[in-house]
Amino acid sequence: MASNQEQKAKITLYWLDRSRSHRVLWLLEELGLAYELRTFKRSKDMQAPQELKDVHPLGKSPIISVQVAEDGATPVVIPESGAIVEYLLDHFGPQFVPQRYPEGKEGVTGGETEAWFRYRHLMHYAEGSLMTVLVVALMVLSIREAPVPFFIRPITRSVASKMDTAFVAPNMATNLSFLENQLATAPDGGGFFCGPQLTGADFLMIFPLQAARGRAGLTKEKYPRLVQYVERLEAREAYKRAVKKIEEATGEKFSMSVTD
């Protein structure tokens, strides 16, 4: 049964194609919350439409707005995936936050559980260390595949190869090896990054791993646990419901091809 807070809150998700917003839609489905879905499509130059700037000056997605219907206050507008996930879990999803302290160590500095330390780290790591390397990887891929005249193509491919060799490939390998080991050593038998239960970290981690799959070195041969992990998340009923809702709202087949 929904709490009074859930019943009062009016949540709107501003969803953009080929962006990081789909993981927020998946979270809303996992939480079983009522929400309004507003979808937007990129322009031919792959930019977000002006309408998103009317919601928030940065004009990015995801964005959510939350309003408590009874108080008539101006809705709270929240950009950034990490901030959105934390806000939704704070109010509606404590089951997706690992227990912070074992019994008897409440409030003790350094006494937090391993699962909680992983959760806090990965919530920031997904959009920090990992996405930094991945954005460069996608830029290198764009340079390599740029539609330039044939006599310039050797130059662009050479630049892309040098960037890949010097920065992208070694850094992606370091990050993917780290994450493969995180899954292998997850507490209490694992299954997810922080243990046997889904957490907020998993909602944030799915996007960069989907983007890296087949494009930035994430292959089943090298990182079998990571590829199987992503496939299991995509097979969850809530994730499939999120895909169906987007296809119904846009009239187009959902794709996780990423650009932002």
C-alpha cells in the first residue's frame, strides 16, 4: 500500500532519447510510484530541445519535478541522475539503500558496513571516474567514424587511434577490471554490486555499462560477469515495463544507443 507521502507527491520525469534518463524511469517502475512521463526527442544535430531548458536552465535530461499536491507549492526540480536517485530513495526507496551500520556500531566513524561503503562509492563513481573515461571513448569513436572526405580520413583515424592507445584503452581496461572484481567479491554472495539486493548504485551503473558494451571494450569474453549483470538487469520486469512505456509514448522502438 502506498504511503500518504507517495499518494500526495506528483512526480514528473522529463525523458530524452539517447540519454541517461532511462535508468530513472526504470527506478520509478521498481519503486511502483505513480508518475507523469514527458518525452523529448533530440534535434538533427543531437542537441536536446529548447523545451528542456524551460524546465531547467541546463536543458539536460534526466530531470524530475516533485510536487506535494495538497500544499500548492512550486514543484522541486531536480537535475542530475545521482541527485535524482538519492532523492527518490530518501523519500520512497529505503529498501534500495544498504544498512549503514552493523548493530552496536551506530554512528562510529569507519564502522559502516562493506555494502554501504560500496553503495556510497559507486553512486559517485558511476558519474565521476567511469563516465569521464567513457565520454572520451565515445568522442574517440565519433572521430574515427566521422564522415570526412577520404583524403582526410587517415588523419582522423590516426588521431583516434593515438587517443585510444594513450588514454581510452588502458583506462577502460582498469575500470572494467575493477568492476568485474567488484561483482566477484560482492558481500553475502553478491548478485549485485553491493550484495544480494538491488541498490541505488545498480540504477546508476547500468547506463555506463550499457554504453561500454560492444563499444568501449566491454565484451563477454573479457568481462563475463559484467555482461551477464547488465543482461540480468535488462531482464527485470520493471526494466521491461520502462522500455514498453517509452515505446508506447514515442511510437518508436527503444534503443540504448547513447550520445550524451
